[in-house]
Amino acid sequence: AAEGTRRGRGSGFVMGDARGDDRDRRRRRSRSRGRDGDDRDGRDKESSRSRARTRSKKIEGDGKRGASRSRSKERRKGGGRDRERDKDRRRRRGRSDSREKKRRRRRRRSSSSSSSSSSSSSSSSSSSSSDARRRRKDASNDGKTREETRAKLLATVTALDAKVGDIPGTKHSPHPTDPIGSSLVDDGKAGYIVSADGSHMTFFGGRGGSEGAGFGLKGTVGGDAADAVREEARDKRGMNAAMVDALLLHNKVKWRDETKPARRVHIGNVNPTATAEEFARVLETRIRTLYPQAVPWHYPLDKKGLVDERRAPGTRVIEHLYLNDKGFGFLETTALEDVPAILALNGVRVNGSATRFRRPKDYDPDANPLVRDGSYRNVFDGVFTKVLSDKVADSPTKVFVGGVHPRALTKLDLLEIVSSFGALTAFRCDEDGVGRCVDGRAWMEYEEGESVAAKAIAGLNGYQMRGKPLVAALATPRAQVSKERGAPRRYTYEVPPTVEPLLKPPQRVLALSNVLVRGGAMEDRAAATEDTLAECAGFGNVLSTHVPLDGGADQGAEQGAEGLEEELDTLFVEFARVETATIAAHALHRREYDGRVVECRFFPLTEYQRMFGKGFPPRTVEEKQAAALKMMDFLAGTAGSGTGRLAA
């Protein structure tokens, strides 16, 4: 009875379970038939997906009832479609489960934060104060760790920079401790570069991390720029030492690239056999031994005037130097203030050649930081005059150069011209506010003395500069130089009397003195006149000449002409052009003829015509007849023979 009762009560459940079992059995049977059908018909995965997409589109077009009917029909057709439907269900179920997990995780976080909010609010003030104390303690006690971090950072950046910037063969060398006889590179081997045109270029100087040493160099504009960066970083909060060093390194590279055109110097007239290492050694040794006071930021001096090695920063004047085998090159100085020291060495001899230094053609003064802040003129004069003095003492080898167009050349332009013969120890010219020579006159003293001075005078005298010839001579040939140490010396800047006639305005007429000898034989005077006229004809067309008669009245001279007695031993020559007369004057002045020094000066044309009747039209009948006969002979081509008049 109990069993029956139990079965009676649960009969509904039993029937329901049976119906569910039958449903599952039919579903499994349909799935197996679908799998067999898929295998038999060869349907692949892609085809089933395409049918599913088509079915979904069809279902979307119908209503809910039609969709359910189509699903039931499709479900009865085969189990393959049911398998795709089950996959879609599992995907949706997985997505819903993941969303549910995220919701639970957020609820747990919010509950934990809300539970701890009360305790955290009570201890916020104490924790902030303890954190501040902890930070101060770490800043004071972790100095060693910070230094190690900064060192690692700098080492890494330097290694990367050196890896990128180095050229194979470059030698990184420390500053030389002994400039005499020591090499500026480690093993004495200079690197070389082969250019596109086949020429070779030797170079000196480290690349990569060693570049930009002028940034932070005390006593220079680069040092002021580094101090400004440090001050700016000190005002910012949260900047530690490693970050400041990284900021300085960034500004160092930026400063190096921006100031590179202002630190470059062109080198000319280089001996092709000279290498960059030899060239750099000569210049660096010269500055270090002779002019260390010009660059105290590299070579500080002690009380005795010697270089103090303990305070020396270890930098050098020349950072890079490149020489081409075609006779030119470039160098880059470490600091902007080093450029005047290099320019002052114009004419220094390296391997027998007098080298020339000048600014490159692409140099832009407005991009120079010294020009922008207005300190360029003071810095240039301060460094330049310490290498090349602007006080030229009187000596037998003191040279004067004049005849330059006023304000046509700068001091550096004129220095480049006169230093092509050799290095100078002193140079002076009056200049205006922009560095141009005011009156076109200069005084100088050559390093090698009399031999170079004589060669410079011979080369500069008569040199055409913008259509005007230069005048060069010894300024004080009779000066006495005392050999006693500390003896006072004189400094005079006057035009030598021997060249004053050539500095006057040029004329077409030249007056040559000491060619004719007063009271000499007529044959000697005629021979001297013939030789002089032949010499003058070699310079250009000569229009007329005049030789005063010695011992009687001058036939061609006007009666009562003043100053005629003073010109009895002077030969006058009239040229067709002023330029020809100027060239002849510079060539004939101070030349020796038969043991006599010829003096040449410009003579006014109007005075020449008035005194000797040159260039005036005929006034009397006899003069007109003589002029007509002379013109007839000239037109007939037989001037002077007399036959032209008969033919005419």
C-alpha cells in the first residue's frame, strides 16, 4: 500500500521524467544522424557557418512565431545545425559568466574599501606626517644610492652617444699634461676619411661623449648657460640629482649643435703632408706655452704665471680638427671664446707653410650667442690682444701698410692679408665700432724679424686692393732697441716720410727725381732719359715727356714760371691713364739707378701744362704751322720723315 501510495503520488513526476528521457533520446539520435549525414555529404565547417548566417537572416525577416517554427523545422532536419546552435549558446553563456565575475569582483572591492575607509580616515594625518619624515630620511641616508644611479645613467647615455657618434679609427685622448713632445692621441695614429671625390681627410679629436665640453666650462658663456639650467632645475619640485644630470646632458647636446657654426674656423694654405694630429699639437702647444693668459678657462695660472695643473679642468682649445689633402681644413673650438685666440695665430708656420685662419663663408654673426647678448666685441678684443698685441713698439723691423680704402676692410680682413707672409707678434690699426679700419693704415711686427719683413714689403707694396694699390715700407728703420731688460720702449704710429708721396691723390703726370744729375754731361742725361722712358713705356701709353735743360733757359717752359729751378734735375712723364701712372709710381719709387735712389711723386696735370706748355692749343702763327705740318706727317704715316707733306 505504501509503495502504491508512493507511486501514485509520484506518478506525475514519473511520467514527466519519461517524457524528458524520450526527448533527450530523440535529440541524441538526431545528432548522431546529423553527424553521419555531415560525414556522408562532406559538409565542412565553413558551409555550416554560411547556412547558419543565411538562416539567421531569414529568421530576422519573420516574426517570433515564424522564427520558432523555422527553428523547429531546422532542428528536425539534422543534428549539425543543432551543434552550431549549442556552440552559440555556450559562447553566450561564457560571456555572461565573465560579466558576472567582473560584477562580483567590483562588489568585493567596493565593500573592502568601504570597510577600511573609517580606519584610514582616522590615521590619514599620522600617515602623511610619517611619510614626510620617511622621505626626508631617505633623501639624507640614500645619497650613495642616488650617486650610483646617476653614475649608471650618465654611463649609459655616454656609451650610447659614443656608439652612435664615433667614426672607426677615432682616438679619444685625454688632455696632454706635457705639451712639448707629447702626442695628443694615445698611440699617435690619426684617423682618416675618404671623401666622395677621392680626397683623404685626417681628423683629430674625440667624438660622441667628449663633444660639447664647452657647456659648463667656468668663465665662458657655456658655463653661464649650464648655471642657468641648474638654477631652473633647482626651482622645480621633484627634481633629484639624476634628473638634473640628465637635463644638463640634454642641454649640453643642444648647446653643442646650436653653437657649432660659431665655433668653426676655416684653415687655408695647409701643407698637404701635415696631419690633423701634428697640426693640433702645434697650435695647442703654442697657446699653452706662449699665451695661456688668453684662455684662463682652459689653463688657469698660479701666482708665478705658470699653468696650475691642479685647477685645470682638463679641456683643450681645439675640440675637433679636420684637414683635407687638398690644402684646407676646418677646426672646432671647445668654447666660443677660443675662436679669437685661433684667429690671432694667423700666419703661424706648420710644416713650412704659413697657414691662414678665418671664419667660414656660412658663418652667421646673428646666430652667435656672444653677438646676441652684446659682449662679442669685448670678448674678442680681450682674447685677441692677449695673443696678438695691439701695441707695436718702434724697431728696425716695424712695418707700415697704407693705401687701403677707408672702412673697406675689417681688422681681420687686413690681418689675413698681411699674415700671409708669416706670423705676427703685434698688429695695430684704428677701427670703428664694427671693426673696420678707419683710415686704411696699419702697423705690425713680424715674428721672424727682418727676413719676413723685407719679403712682406716687397709683396704688399703695389698690391691692388679694390682698384687701389697698397703702400708698404719700414715704419722706423732707424729706431734703436735697447737690449736691457725692462728698458722703456717707444710706440709711435706715424706715416714714414719715404711713402708719403704715394699716399697723395694720384695724377697722370709723374715727377722722377735723382734720375738726372744736375751739371752732368749731356750724353749721360740723354742716356738716363732714354732708359727711363723705355721703362715707363712698359707700363702703358706715354703721351708726353719733359726734360729740363741744364745750364740755360728751358725752351718749352713758360717765361717766369715759378719753381723751375727746383725741377732742373727732375724728369716728367705724362701717362694716358691715372691707373697706369699709379702702377708706374709704385714700381719706380725708391729704386736705385746708377747708385742713386729714385724718388717718384705725383705732379698736378694743370701745373705741368702751365709750366711747360703741354696740352695747350697753338697761339702764334708759327705754332699753328708747325702743328699743321706735324698732323699731315702723322696722317700720311711718315711722321718725322718730311715726305708726308709732299705726298699730301
